[in-house]
Amino acid sequence: MFKKVPQIASKENISKIKRLREQALSVDHLVDGIFKGDKTALARAITLVESSAQEHLQKAEAIIEKCLSKKSHSVRIGITGVPGVGKSTFIEVFGKMLTEKGKKVAVLAVDPSSSLSKGSILGDKTRMQTLARDPNAFIRPSPAGDSLGGVAQKTREAMILCEAAGHDIILVETVGVGQSETAVHGMVDFFLLLKLAGSGDELQGIKRGIIEMADAIVINKADGPNEEQANWAKTEFTRALHLYPPKKNEWTPKVLTCSATENKGIIEIWQLIKDFVALTKQNGSFVDNRVRQRKNWFLQGVDEHLKRQFYSGQSSKSLLKKYLSMVEKGKMAPSHAIRKLFAEYRQ
């Protein structure tokens, strides 16, 4: 018997395949797909936005600007909490409850990146298998990279694309470490803090910072023998919240308990978020917050651009090497070296 010789692709076929791939990644093709709610187009567009390749930058910007024109009435919810608090389980149960109510849900989950290998597990689709299979849900795990506190730099752009694809609710999950909470708080409408009872975590209630940012505190895993401790923690956090000044948006943060594994208290959390949205839209603070976020988005982008421009320049690289060596050898104080570096850089 003769072996079948594999057919070698002709130049014409290769060119045709290349044209089809380029068409699939064209701005108009992707935007049209996003507006139709095509998950593949949405995923490809987010990949373009997240890309650091220079040739993808203009395409990504064009897609974002076209998507900004699409009217959206979405609610952006940030969800944070220490590792082990049950964020993924909570988001899956919460997301399923929303899709059952006819909502389209997008989950932007930022996965921790290794500072050594730069690798990420990107396991949120594995942890949220039921929600991942839901036709009204879209889950996008993204590597945190070197951005502040583990929040992917492109999360804001991804939110715009998800909203253009018709998602009513955008859930942004933080890695729960570092300064990620501050970054997420600056890009969402409602900030939800998950806590555990009986682990010493409730002592954080007397500290400023994360508690001050929260619009709601939810004591998770309030089931079985933990239920009594969860109710006690709820009382303690409620007392602690009275120590903080009132929010400018006139909202009074609430403390609730829930059990994601037993699906208890989930509907009450959604009702609380709806009450928040109704109040802030009525008094105008919802829109004011979005405007403020767009302004901060621009200013942070300017900072990032200046940073990239400085570190990529040949003259700045040689100056950095020169003054870094002097600091390492103890010949110059860091503050003095910084002043000298920029004085020389501006010449």
C-alpha cells in the first residue's frame, strides 16, 4: 500500500488563511461581534487590549473607542477578601443567581503572577465550572503582571468591552493581597468586602483602609458551627462602621452574613446592591463617580506612559546604570542620585 503524501499548502492557500485571520482580528469585525454578544470576539478583543505588542495598540484603542459609544446600564461590582475567604465560590453562586434572573454577567478575575517566573495559574474557569458553562456568563482570568497590587492594567478596558457586549453586571475579583483593593475600588460602582468569622480576621474591623472603602461587608461561610460566630462578627463590624465618617454619596455601609456553599443570604446581598444603585443614581453620585474614574483612568495612563517612555530610552538607561552603580557602592545617597539623574536627563 502506498502512504498518503500530505498535501503541501500552496502560496495561494497560505495567503487566503492569512487574509481570513486578519479579517477575524480586524477592528470592525471584532466590534461587530462584540455588539452581537459573541464571546469569541470579546475574548479576542480583550487579548488585543492586554497585548504589549506595539502593532496591537492602535487596534485596541480603536476597538475601545467604538465600544465606548455603546450605551450601557451596567453595574460594576468589586469583590475582595483574603485568600481562603471563598471569593470564587461566592462569585459563582452570586453569578448563577444573577443569570437565573435574566442578567448577563462578566467576571474579570485577576490571577496572581509570580514575581520570578511571571507565570499565572489562571484557574478561575476551573474553580467556577458551572458559571463558565452558563451562556449568559463570561469569565476572563487575566494575569496580574507587574501592575499595582495584582490588578491587571487593562481591567478598565476589559470592562468597557464587556459592557459593549451587553453584560449587565461586571464582577471584578481581586487577588486579595497588597494594594489591589485600592485599585479595584477606583474602578467599580460598588465595593464588596468578604470576611471570615473566627479567624482573627474580624479584628480588622477596628482599622481604617479597606473597611473605609467597603460599601458592604459580608461574613461568608456562615453555616453550621460557624453561624454563631458569623452573627457575632456581624455585630462587631456593624459597631466598627459607626466609627467612620459618613460617605459623600449618602450611603450607609451594611454588614450581612451568607453561606455561598449553602446558597444562603445571596439574594439579600443583591437586594442591598440594588438599593445602593437606586440611591446613588437618585442623588447623582453614581454618575459623578464614573466621571471621576474616567479622569483617574486618564491620569494613571499618563503616569504609565511617562514611565515606559523613560525606561525605554537609551540615554535614561545609561544614566540609570551609572547612578545605580554609585548607590550600590555607597558613594551617593539614593535621593541625591535621583536628583542628579533627572538634572542630567533634562539637559
